[in-house]
Amino acid sequence: MAPFNPTLSVITVVYNNVKDIERTIQSVIGQSYANIQYIIVDGGSTDGTLQVIEHYRDKISKVISEKDNGIYDAMNKGLALADGDYVLFMNSGDEIYSIDTVERIFSAAADADIYYGETEMLDENLISQGRRRHQIPKKLNINSFKYGMSVSHQAIYVKKTIASPYNLNYKLSADIDWVLNALTKAKKITRVDFYVAKYLMGGLSKQKHWASLKERFQIFTSYYGLLPNLFNHGIIACRLLWYFLKHNKTND
């Protein structure tokens, strides 16, 4: 049997993040897995980000730099450019966990609709804060998200044929809707039992936390219904409080 060797389109969205973009680029272009299409969508940076990207230009498949209508509009631009069998969003500041991560993921099982794994959290000083509060489920399905986003966006590899454009009605949490939408279409989902991504804490959804929570509630209501979602959010609140009291942090 021939080895499973799909093309992975990795999409990085960035705007004025010269501080972190190089780490992200290096984590992608340094992968031992060769069959990667790397796409960078820049929002028209003016802080030196483009100069860093240009330094690695020969190792990047496609680069566009232009104004956009927000992060999810930029992600849709990347998705439209993706030619791979699978897509992965690895935004500026985040990293693929280790040099052999992609190779190990596609070696785990052939032809899954979704692959997912664990995420390590990094603070602004790049010091590890350990695993996310939401431990990944043993089996991932649409109900896995009813108590929160149980798998981070950077840790989900989605087959391109089930990847819809991001819903631009959501400004802060469209990634949750995007994953849930993919889960409604997925037939074969494979969990890998290792860390697959490093996530830099403090993104846009954290900077506008309450607005993000309102969007999340709206998204979850659309998938689970209002009354079940209200009940689920009571459980979310209790779990969050218990975690905070125990660890003095939330690690979302």
C-alpha cells in the first residue's frame, strides 16, 4: 500500500506582527514533511513584517499583502488560495509543535476528514503555560464543543472538501463556527495523542473578551438550541471557576 502523502495547505494570517511572524514561518518551513503548500496573507503591514516574510520568500508558496475586512476575511482569502488536500490555519505567533508534527499526524491514519491533537499555551514571554484548560476529547464530534472549544483552531487539520468559508457575520469567534461546520460534514475523525501546536495567548478574542463570549453564545445556540446552551453555559461557568481557584489562571 502506498504511503498516505496528502498536500497540506498551511495558512498564516498576519498584520503588523514583526515580533512573532518569524517563529511561525520557521515552524512551518522547517517541517520534515515535504508536501506542504505555505500561504501567508498579510493585511498590509508597515512595521517590518513584510521584510521578514521576504527573507523566507523562496520557501513560501504564495504571499499576498493587501487591506482586508478583518481576520476572517483574510482567512477566507487564504482558503481561496489553498490547493492542498487539507488546510491548517497557523496564525502569526503560533507554531507547529515540532519539526516532525505534520509527518506524524498523517502517519497516524490515512484519509481522515479531520485530524486533531493537543495544544501547548505560551504566554507573551514564550514561557509554557502547559496544556489548555479544555483537554481534547477522546472522540471528537459536534457535541464535543458544547462546553467550550475543546480543540484549538491551530490543532485541527481539515480536509479541504469539507472546509467552508468563514462566516463574516462573526468578527471574533468565526473559527468556532468554522470548526463546528466542518464537524457536521466529517465522517472519519482521527485523534493523535501528542502536542501538535503552540498557541500564543492574548489574541483578538481575548482583547475583546466579552464581545467574543457573546458571539460564542450565539454560535453555540445556533448549533445546540437556546435552552440546552443556557444549561451548558452554567456548567462552563462552574468548571471555569473551579479551574481558576485550583490553578489561578484559565488557560482558554
